[in-house]
Amino acid sequence: MAAALLSSLPAAAEEGRVAVGVSGGTYGIGPELAYRFSEHAGVRVSAGFFSRNHSDDIDDIDYDTKVKLNSVGAALDWYPAGGGFRVSLGGRANNNKIHLRGTPSTNVEIGDVTYSPAQVGTLTGTVEGAHSFAPTLTVGYGGKLAPGFTLGFELGVMAQGSPKIKNLQASGGTLSSNTAFLAELEQERQQAEDDVDNFKLWPVVQLQFLYRF
């Protein structure tokens, strides 16, 4: 009787329905908690944090950028075959940001006018997703690595909306407070937003290393 009852339980229940560990990828790196409440369904919550510096060209202006990944989210998992393959629908509180800082060393075009480095000074601003809540859709697989340990992955997208460039400002230049220059700077902000519009769908590539108990 006991053997028959055990054989009727889903694999997730035999190995333990709760799993904790760490995940890392394009969300950043952070903790993950999973609960598989039946053979075909489960839920996961995770957080991702990371920052890095690099250089980027936005609308033909070179910027030193600092990318700061910061998000927390949850997903409902559907296991159509009852195994490790899953389809997940969820959402994340998205606080990802890119801080911009550029100090031109040659003449640059701001809006439709060309200015010298002395006139421009230093440009600063922030790139953010259009929405603080971003839906997610992923597919993935969680396979047993060793007794109790699971190695998983998922691929998909996070719909963060067309990124917005906020607070684009110039400081330290001879025209930093000039009305005509500020009008061109606003036009530059709009052109730069068009340049980063391709990132409205943020790619999701995550690896998970979890212990199930």
C-alpha cells in the first residue's frame, strides 16, 4: 500500500516540493525560491542585482555608462508533461537603470546644431524602462544535477516598454544655461530615446542552481 501511494506522487513531491538557491543572468544575480505544488504547476520568486561600467554610443555621442540591474519578480510555472520542462508567465518590479555621463572631446551634434566641447561641457542622464512593472514570458527546464540539487535554465523576454531618457542635462559648458542650446538638448534627448527603442523587450537568459528539500 505504501509503495503504491509513493508511486502515485509526482516526482517533484518525492524529491521535495520546495527549492532554494541562486540564479544569475540578464536579470542579474540573486536568490530564488521555488515551490512545486503539483506535478504540472509551481511558482517561483526571485531577485536580481548587478552593476557594471562600460562605454556606449548613443545618437553618435560617446557616454561612460553604469548599468544597474535591480528587479524582483514572481512566475507561475506550467509543466505540460509533468517533468522538468516548463512554460512560465510572470512579472517583475523593474528598477533597472543606466546612468549616462559623457564629456565630448571633439565637436558633437546636439539636436541639429554642432557644438564644441567647451560649449557642451558634460552631459548626464538616466535611461529607465517605461514601466515599473514588466510582464515576463519564458520557457525553461530544471534537471537533477545530484541528489537534492537542481540545475535549471530559462529563456524568454521581459516587456519593459520603450526605454525613456530622463534628466538629460549639460553642465560646465559655456552654453549650459543658454535657452537655444537647452532646446537643442531636449531634441537630442528625444533622438537618443529613438536610438534605445530596441530595448523595449529585455532578453531573459537565466541559470538556476537550487537545492530541493
